[in-house]
Amino acid sequence: MSFKTLAAGLLAATSLMSSSAFAQIVTVNADTQQRIADYIATAEAVGSAGGLLVTIGGETLISTGYGLANRGAQYPATPESVFDMGSLTKQFTAAAILVLQERGALSVTDTLDRYFTDLPADKTGITIHQLLTHSSGLSDHTGGYEGSDHSPYKSREDFFSALFASPLSREPGTSLEYSNAGYTVLAAIIEDVSGTDYESFLIEAVLDPAGMDQTGYRLRDWEDENLAHMYFHGFLDPERADIGTFIERWREEEVSWHMLGNGGLYTTLLDMGKWHRVLQDGTVLSAQSTTQMQAPHVPWEEGDPDHYGYGWVVETGSEGTPVNHAGSNGLFNATIRRYPADDILIMHWTNESRPSADRMGPVVRRMLVDPTYAVSPVHASPYTLINQYSQSQPVERVADPPAHLEGITGRELTDRRILNRVGLHLLGEERGDWAVALFELNTKLFPGDGNLFDSLGEGHAAFGNTEAALSAFRTSLELAPEDGGCGWCENARNRIAELETGAQ
């Protein structure tokens, strides 16, 4: 963990930032640094991992990793750990578009019919500006963007044929709908105009000029010991929880069109510090392009002070008018918040998508501006908390876990998966009394979910309680959804047949 005392350097930075009211309320002293250090330590103590970078006026206040980037290999998280930035990728796609505009190769006012043939009439007039600001009407939810980065690879032709055939969700230019699909269209335009693949152009035009040699999809030479793995907090078995990295997959495959340009770039804290620096200094983009990128172009909703720029959320209602973005692939989470007028950067990432673990960036920002802010510590995964409770308490206390969980996290138990997955884990650990008790509690809390009764049936069956198991499996079938999408029905039918045969 590395904390740097700013001393005279901080005073110089403060004088540079005196034009902004926001800069004047930032508190940086030994007490603030210790509070942040303690906050990070509590996160590490409950198994959280990630990294935090805070710079002010070009001086580094915090540059640290905490916890383990790779639990199996015991590799610590550091500022050099390579993590998935998720949708922070969009700001790099936007930068590549602006570089091409500076070179005279395109304009953000260009329409799609310049770059794609045989477009449906409702798509021809969509502009690059509208793609950049999520106001194109192209939607992730109207059929053409179906699938995910886990889906079988689609060719460019198949992907865009389906996307452009799908209906628009709104008239282009009228309002905002966050659209990954729109940024994939921008990636295709970048490839067509530059004459090379998206990542190669990004490296040539943006990343290498910024000195960001640890950022990319699959063309960088990363050290395995620096690769942060993804972990799913809902799996208590360590090997099952380790999802690995997409980099391992992309060493063999192309990056999916579902992801290209809109998410999934890998980077490090050190590289993201360089990115902030070049945006402040104008060494990659011109001042005009940087202003265009960080301008509040389209509001999230009518009357909303938050707008979307080009790859950035612009907070016009906040002191200092910060720009920010969040990114996630469902496992990695990253947040970046910059105050361009004040030259302040707050960057955070974590490799486990559990409640409270992904909020360090906003919390640290509050700590910097409010010395009295009462910090709620990062807590263990709800799955871990319930598992730990079952290990320390007799099964007669089975009704207590929801209140126990709320007391620690401040949230009611509304996720039916938590008790179910912990119960299945305990069943595998041969702690069946607690497993069955949690299954029964879950069916009382969420009586309309047939999947939970299917799990209860498995619990009773494991103990030889045939009649109770049959009753639970039958109830699970009675609660099957009317649309036929029943993920547990086949298992329930098979288990009923097995149990009925065994009982004869």
C-alpha cells in the first residue's frame, strides 16, 4: 500500500486549483489519509480486492492495490494489476473517433449511410454524434444485439445485419438510451476509416501516444502474475468462484462484436493515471476535441443535470462539473471520476461484484470533501455472511440470518438466490441440517418460486425423507411459469420418478 504525503507539492497544486469552489472543499491531510487507509484495510480484511488511485494537481495521493488479484496463485493486487475496465472502454472509442476527426478522415456529423450499405431507411440518418451520445435509437434490447460476449462468435456481417434489421427504440436524436450496440457501430467505423482493426488503431492513435502500454484487448504482452482474475461472490467453493480472465479466451479467439468498442478493455491503475494526465495536458487530443468529449451533450432524462458527453457522464449539477463513468462485466467493477477544471482523478476497481465492494471510489470522494463523513465499512459477501452464521450458530437459529444480514449490510434480504446457493453449498459440505433449514426458510420467504422448492426436494432426498422430497418436487412443478421457461422442471420430474420407483 503506497500513500504519498503531498506537502509542498500539494500546496502548489492547491494554488493551481483555486479557481474552483470544489477544489477549496477538498481536505487532504494526515487524518484523511489515515481514514482512507483504514477503510481500505477493512475491505482487505473481509476478502475484497482491487485498487485505488487518487491524484490531485498531478501529484499522487494514493496509488495502491489491496487484497489478492489471483487467489489461487496468491498474487497480490497492485497498481500494475491488469483488470477489465468494462464500459470505461467507451471513452477510448470516443477518443479514437475524435483523433480521426482531427485527421480529417471523418466528422461526428457524418451519417451511417456513408459507412454502411443497404441500411434500412430509419438508420441512414443516424449520426456519429448520436452514436457517441447514446441518442441514436439503436437499442441493446430490440433483438439485434441479442446474445453476449459469452455467445458463439458472430461474423461482422451477421452481427450488423441483425442489429440494423432490429427496430429503433426511439427517433434518432430525441432522447438518450444507453447503448452498447451504438459503440460497437463506432468500432466498425473506426476499422473502416483507419483501414486496420479497432485495437491496432487504438494502440497507434491513442494508447501508445499516452504511454499506456498495458491497455488493450489481446495485443499486449501482459505478465500472468499481473492478471487479476474475476470472482463470483455467489460461489463459496474457491475453485468454482474463480472465473479467470477474458484475456485467456482472447489468446485463442477474436473479441466478440458484442463487446468490441463498448467494453472489455484491460488496463492498470498506472495506465489510467497516464490517461487522465494526457487528457489534462492535451497530448493526445486537441483542446477542442477534449472539450467536445467532455461537453454535456444529451441529458439522461429531460431536466436531469447529468448528461452524456462522448464516452463520459457529465455532472452539470455537481461542484466542479466532474466527468465520470462506471464499467462492469458483472464480475469486475471499475469507476473513474475526474474533475478536469481541478485536475483531480479518483479511480477504483475491484474483481468481485458483491455489494459494498464496488463503492470505494465514491466513498473516497466523500471522505476527501467531508471530514465528518461516517464511512460504512466494506462487508463480506452476503453468501459468506450466511455461511459463517451457519457455522457459528445452532440450526435452531435458522430464522435469524435475514436479520443478521440486514444488521451488517443495511439491506433487507430480497435476493432469493442467497439462501438457496448457501444451502446447496452446505449440502455438498455434508451440513445437511442447516442446508434443509435454509431451503425451508427460503420457500417461506419466497413461496412463489418453484426453483426453491426443487432445492428443498434435493435437501430432503439427501436425508432419505422421501415423502417430504416428493412433496417439495411436486410443488416446484405446480409453480412452473406459464411461459414454459422452467429451468428446474426436468430435474423435478426425473427426481419424482426416481423417488417413486425407489419407494415401491
